Amino acid sequence: MTVQRGKKLSISIQEHMAIDVCPGPIRPIRQISAYFPRLSPTSPTPPNPSPVALSPPAASAPGGAHLLSPLRAHSRWGGGGSSSQNSSVDTSVEINSDDSDDCTALGTLEFELRYERSCSELHCTVLRAKGLKPMDFNGLADPYVKLHLLPGASKANKLKTKTIRNSLNPVWNETLTYFGITEEDMHRKTLRLTVCDEDKLTHNELIGESRVPLKRVKPDQTKHFHTCLEHPPPLPSPTAMGEALRGISCYLREWENEQLHSLEERGRLLLSLQFLPPAGPDGADGGGEGRRGGGLCVGVKRCAHLAAMDVNGFSDPYVKIYLKPDIQKKSKHKTAVMKKTLNPEFNEEFFYEISLSELAKKTLEVTVWDHDLGRSNDFIGGVCLSGRSQGDALRHWTDCLKSKGQRVERWHILTNELPRSFSHD
């Protein structure tokens, strides 16, 4: 240690304590595993192990070639997968066992899933949790369960149970329902169930989560799950990757965002169409609604998973419908505005008095808007139904024209393309 002339020699408190406590050289502390020898995978088991084997193996022991310390075993056999056969079998059993610390440290979650194909609904019944990790100072927790659909987790597809106070073994028995879930969603989406601890003064804390691919659920059958909660998968760090991996990661992230944008679109809409034939002289064929002429009855049932247009993460949606071409500008109808929701339920019906031959030449345009005070309303999404449509829109329109007097309901995906004839009035 060199000290410049004119400067006073000073010793920090850390150096002073090190000098007083450790006057001699610091020797490494042996681990407990060093006192328990490990057998080599290729060496036979000794018939009569001597008591000397319990001591740490020396480097120059002549008869201890089969006794390896952890460091020597690692360097000789090449890493963590080089231990004995017994140790590798025990590790796999602990990972797959429900009694291991990895599975039960956070707790377990029990729930049921059922998919109703006829009404496109996914029901999740959250039953109970057991052995949750304590999160509060009193050794308990205030747990609740959050549901998200992946990919594309947002407030639009978030569902939440009630909170059970001061419990590590909560019982909910609560059923949460997703509307507008198609069979395609059941094949490509994953349900994430997150157990959280609610805190009134600070932010809520995550206890653990469980993920279930929806393709494991068969239509119209209830499937029971009893899973161990796990930590969320870690996000990859860009600083830990090289330039090439970082470039590939950015490319995959952009591609994933494009795929999610094209798959999720702007939400879904449940429409009901019914063509009522003209009423006879006695009014027997008019549907009993006092309408002498036939026409189209459009029912706006509900929306699901709408895009958030406001800064609070929600929207104030309402629905507008037109029957085009509309020369007299009298085909416009609007529903009521639902405040602060991404899954509104309208249950409103509108009637157009028109013949079947004229209806076949028309186009039904349905759009969903976000209501804003003091400025123009935001367009969320829309769908067009006519004889020139494609996919579900065409099938719904065709079924309506063929099934006179019958109510036909179908979910439609809202596209983000605004029709040219529309204005945000």
C-alpha cells in the first residue's frame, strides 16, 4: 500500500474490521455436500464402504478413485448432468411430483372449464385454492383470481373473482363466462389464471399462475383441473443477447405484433337476424307484433373484447346500423351508450319494413363506436352483411333469407376498416 507524501494514512471501517476479525488468510468454507461422497457413474459400488469415506476426499487418496468431491466430479464428467444415476432419477421425480417444494411452495388451484359450442361461450368455474403462499404481515393473504386469454391479454378479456379475506385456502365456487369464443379460439388460445393478493394501501401482489391451452377442452364437456401454481415465465433481457439474437428478437416481436393485430381485430358482435313475412288478412303470419308488412328484424345483443379507446383503458360503446343503399336517409338506428365497458350488453331490436326481394339487394352495415363528449366519436369496428359478403357474414345473411320467420344468431368479428359511406355523427 503506497501513500503519497503529505497525505494522512486513513483506514476505512471495513478494512479495520477485516484486520481485527481476520488476522490470517481467509480459507474457503467447505460445503456439506463435500463430506458426502458421490459415486462415479462408471465405477462399481464398493461392497464394504469404510468409515473413512465420510471425510472429505483427498486429492492423493490411492483407494478413493471412486469417491469424487463435487468439484472433481463436475470437472471430470462435464457439468450438472454428470452426477450419478440415482441423483438424476430423484431430481425428475421431485419436479414431476405434487409433493415437491417447486409445486407446493405457491399453492394449488382447482377449477373447471366448459365450452358451449351452440352459444360460443366458455365457462370457467374457479373452485378453490390450497396452501397459498402467505403475503401479508399476519401470515395470511387476501386472494382473488384473474383470468386472461392469451395471446392478446387486455382489459377486454380480463375476468376477476371476488376476494376472500385472510385465508390461505380460499373457496370461491364462482363461474366466469367468456362470450363470443369460436372454435378457432379454442384451438389457438390459452387461458391464464393468476392468483393475486389484494392490498388496499399498496399495489396487489402476484402469488402464482397457471396456464391451460383451450384445445384440451372438448366442446360441451366439463373438464376438471387441479394444478400447481407457478411463477410467471421470465421475460428475455435484450442486454443478455448478442447483436444477432437481438435482431432476431426484434423481428419476431414485430411479426408477433402483426399476427396479433390481424387475429384479434377490434372485438366481436352478436347479431340476431329474423325476416318476418307479411301478415295475412287475420294477422296470423306477421309474428304477432302488429306489423302488417314483412320486414327484417335486427337484434343487437352484445359485444365482447372491444378495443379500448379511452385513456382509462375502457370505452363507452354504442352500435349504429344502416340498410344500404339508403336514398331517403331513414335507415339509421342507434343503441344506447354503455359507459366504461369493453363487453357491453345491449339487447335492442330494430325493424325495417321491406320485402324479401328488395332485402336480397340490400347491405346491412353495423358499426360500433366509442362515445366522447366534446369531440368526435371514435370508430371501434364494423361488419357488413349482404349477398356479396364472405365467411360468417355471408352465411348469416343467407340463413336469414332462407329461414323465414326464424331468428338466426351469430357472432361476427369487427374489422377496423371504416366503410366509405360512414361518418362519425
